[in-house]
Amino acid sequence: MRPSPDATLTPAVARLKSCIGQGVDALETPALVIDVEALNRNMQRMTEFAAKHRVRLRPHAKTHKSGDIAHLQLQAGAVGVCVQTVAEAEALAARGVKDIFISNQVLAVPRLRRVAALAHQLAQRGGRLAIAVDSGEGVTRLAQAMNLTNKPIDVFLEIDVGQGRCGVPVGEAVVVLARLIADHAPRLHFAGLHAYHGGAQHVRSVAERRMAVSVAAERVAEARDLLRGADIEVPLVTGAGTGSFGQEAASGLWGELQAGSFIFMDADYALNERDPAQPVFEHALFLKSQVISARGEQVVVDAGHKSHAVDSGLPLVHSLPGQPAMVYASGGDEHGILRLADGAEGQLPALGDTVWLIPGHCDPTVNLHDAMFAVRDGLAGGVVESIVWVDARGYTG
């Protein structure tokens, strides 16, 4: 892992840094732990997939929110990263990331001024900033903000390909907005289409996911043809996620993949039927917890909702060799309740024992922690290699 940024050596930071070189058993709980070897294998498989299919890889950094991991991805072959907020972009730029796409709408004038300042800063460092828009008002406000600098910004027109969230519906409005972007050249540069179908990512069956992406592809092709008919070329279509990227890559329409969660592979994505067109990814993000109470047919661990997100379901229990299969039930903010899984035999963990959990949703789980611990040589007896700082934690603005 890349060295952590210099930070004021507060007692809390000193305590975290003191863990480097120690065994994983020394980590206080709850602690968010990265299996370094699994993460590297996930990253390598994704890089090889992108190269084989001749598409660019721009992983979504909202997954990890970390300059450390962003640099690993860039070194492995990613062309840049995506973020979802201006603050995330600023945090990663401060860590030296130079090619960033804000794949979301920004309308607030103060934030757009920050966008302009960041575009100027990255351009001076030989980098680039891009942003998504889906309205005439968004284009106009962005152009006004970019008057604050003599540097350009790449603009992707977001189209709705089935998510029903952001994105202009495919039709004549696509041409109108693309022309409006072009009218503000050179401050705004029309960079292509942003086409992400978030709703397709967690559709469980391969057949249904493929159907959702096929509909998205039809909309992308329609938007591209409308623009070509208006003599507007589409330099790039960017999008796709961990659940569906194999289909976008095979379509011949998308030239850039934005998948992010593949690097950690959370419990919810693991529930998807695996698409044989995509690489196999391993769980690489774990929550270390400890049994703090035991009673009858259940034990209680010290990892509740304050340490893991529950929007995509509760965590899975990652049983180590010798441990029985267990299920996690909510115990509140600081507690989780473990019981034997149906049909499982064996003894529940004893007081003081470690229990490893796989978060249901990695992105918001990471956002609950200041730092993650990169561990090498496995969870059972590995060693803490480095501290991975969550540079953009809580950066929602």
C-alpha cells in the first residue's frame, strides 16, 4: 500500500499507526480490515478484463474514498477515478489524483465555484476534471462558474438508461443539451455520454441483468444516433457497475467502465448469480469484531450499525476454519447477535473470540470509518501492513 498522508500526530492517529507491523489479533474492535492479497487479485482481474475488451477502466472511488487505493488502481492501469461529490474530488486531488470524473449533478453555485477552482488546479498539474450534467440549468450554471478560470472542463451528458434517477430521457432533449454544451466552448468540452444503470447492478439473475443492460444499450445507441444525425460526435460513453460491466463491455457502445465495488466485493453483490462473462472476485473487506457477551444459544459481538451499513442488508459472518456457520442479527448501534445457522453444528465463539463479518454494502460502511487496516497473509494470522486512510469520509458536499 502507498504510505499514508502526513497527519497531525494526535493520540488517535498515533494509536492507529502503532498497529503497523503487529498481528491482526492486536487490532481493537470493531476494525475495518482489507485483505491485501484478495484486493490485489480483484484489481488485477479487473485490469486484465478491461485490457482484453479494449475498454478504459475508471473505478468509482466512492467505494473506498481513499487516495491510497486510488493510486493503487492508477498504477494497475486505471485511467482515472470517478467520484460522486465535489468534496470527494477535492479530497482525492489533495492526495495527488489528477484525472477525476464527478459522475453526478452539481447545481449549487458555491459548489460549482469549487468545481471551477479544482478544474484549474488539476489542469495546472497536467490533469483533468470532468462532470456530468442533465439539464440546461446545470449547463448554464457550470459555464458561468467556469468563467472564474481560463481552463476547460470535460462535460458528460447523463442520459437515463433505466435507472429513473438522474439523466435526461433519450429524445430530442439530448441534442438540445449537447448543443448547449458546445455553445459554451472552450470553457465546456462535450466529452460524451454518461450512461449508468444502477438499478441493474443488484438484479440477482444473470438473465434479468442482461435484459436490463440490453434495454440500456438500446437507449445509448438511440442517443448516439440522434447526436450523429445532428453532426455531433460522441467521443466516449462511460458507465457500468460491478454487477453488469461484462455486458456493457461486450456491447461495443461503452468505452469506459466505472465499476467500483469489485475491489472489495461486499455481501450484497455476492448474492448475485455470477455472470460467466465477468471475472471472479473475492471478498476483500472485512469487519473484525469480538464476542463481548454470551448467553444460551447466542453470542453478542461489538459490531453494530455504527460500524457497518445496513441499507443493503446485514453483514454475513465469515467463519474461519473450525468455526461453525453463523448468522448475524441486528442488536442495535453497538451490538450484533450471532446464532448458529440452520443445520449448523458446533460451538459458538467464546467470550473474547474474534468474529469476522462481511459488510452488506461496502461504500457506506467505509464511510463510517476514519481508516482501514491493510493486512497481509490472511485474517487468521496476518500482519498489519499499513493504515489506509478514508480521505473523503463524510464528504457529501
